Amino acid sequence: MKKLLCCLFFIAVSLPAAQVEDWLKSGLLHPDLIASVREKLALTDEQQTKLNSQLSEARAQAEPLEQAVQEQKKALNHLLQDPSTSADVAAAQLTKLLDAEAAIKQLQLRALIGVRDVLTPEQLAKAKKLSPPKLAGGGDLEAKVKEKAGKLRAAVEALGVPPTEAMKYRGGEIEKLIKSGQFSDANGKLDELIEDSHFKELDAEVEQVDFAKFEPGSTDLETLRERFESLQVAGQEIISLPLLREVVQAKTAFEAAKEAQDADKVGRILTYVEGKLKK
């Protein structure tokens, strides 16, 4: 049951945590609270079954909704990267994103109310009184962790490429800690990842690279292919977001040079990236 409770609210890490916190302050109960004090509340087997069923159903409904949010985010990021995108077109896509996020908020609210309605008035009153300082502090930390995770995820998505395998691995470790309610450990791991990702350096202006300054190396097609494949593997170890942004810029130039069948420029771009990944 605890796992289901935690999973439900992790799905919306990309949404403002303040929204849920406001609802909790208004009298609704976080599922984690019910899970932590369920013995003191003397929940019946029927009540526990209802809670499990409701939250399991909510989780199933949440997965496609979260996927829709991510797709609309990617679509908006793609439009914003295109200088020809008009304000009206971008605004229309933003509306689609907000609608997708609203669907998750609706699900969250219904789930919270569903949890409340399973309890008797006496259980509800008792739950609100049990360990409020500890639970409030945990909620604050949970909200901070999810807010930071959301910002980091948004920064990666803004680059217009999937996270690297190294990012997925470390992000997966943090996700497991969050799902198990270990928010302090998750916060520490997240701070380490943010530092290693050089997240704050993304504010620096992006400089256009003059690839003509780099030697092309061998322009034999088979050699170029091998160099490219080697870089694809090495690139999966990237954690630094500024470095990933530079690689994305090189990838765009690479695709253009490849389309133009300019083997010399392809070689120069590969040399540039090779140098970046060796640092």
C-alpha cells in the first residue's frame, strides 16, 4: 500500500508542488499520512482494500496523462527552438500543455478526496491530529525535492534530446528513494546530480562554434562512421548539461554537413566533439 501511495504523487513531479500542498492545508490528507498511521486509525480490511483499489486505479490513469504532458512539453520546446515559430502558434501549443497538466491535477484532486471519503469522520479527525510537525516537515522536504527534480528534468527536456544513460541511471536511483519515502537521501543525491550537471551554468550565453578551426582527421567514410558510433557510446556518459548542449549544437551541424555530403566538415565536427568528451 505504501508503494502505491508514494507512486501516485511522484507522477506529477513536473507540476507545481504548491498546488497539492495548498489542498493538504485546506483539509485533505496526503496518502503517505494514512499509510504511516493506518494502524492507529484501525482501518478495516474493507477500507484498506478500497484505498488500494482507488490508488491503483489512479496510478493506471496517471501514466498516459503523464505521457501526454511530456509529449506536449517536447512539442512546445521544439517550436520554441524554431525561430520561425509565431507567438500564436507557441501560445496554442502552451494551451495544449496546460490542458494536459490540468488533467493530472484533476486526477490528483479526485484521488485525495477519494482517500478522505474512505475514512469515517472520527478517523479523519484523528488522522489530522497525528504527528503533524513531523509530517509537515516531511511534506516540505518532499515538495522541495520534487520541485528541484522538476527543474532539472525541464532543463534536460529544453535541450530537445533524451537524457543520457548516465543521467537515467542516477535519476533512477533518486526516483527509487522518492518512491520509498526517503526524501532526505533523495535530496542529497539530487543536490549531487545538480552540481555534477552544472545546472546553473546553463544561464551562460551559447557561443557558436567555428568548426573550421578543427582538423578533420581521416575522411574515409568507414572511419567517419566508426568515429561517430564511438562518440554515440561515449556521449551516453555525459552528465554535464552545458556539455550536452554543446554536443547537441554539434549534432545539428553534423546532420547538415552529412546532408550536404561534406565529409571534410563532418570530420571537423567529430574532432570537436571528441575533444570535448576527452576533457
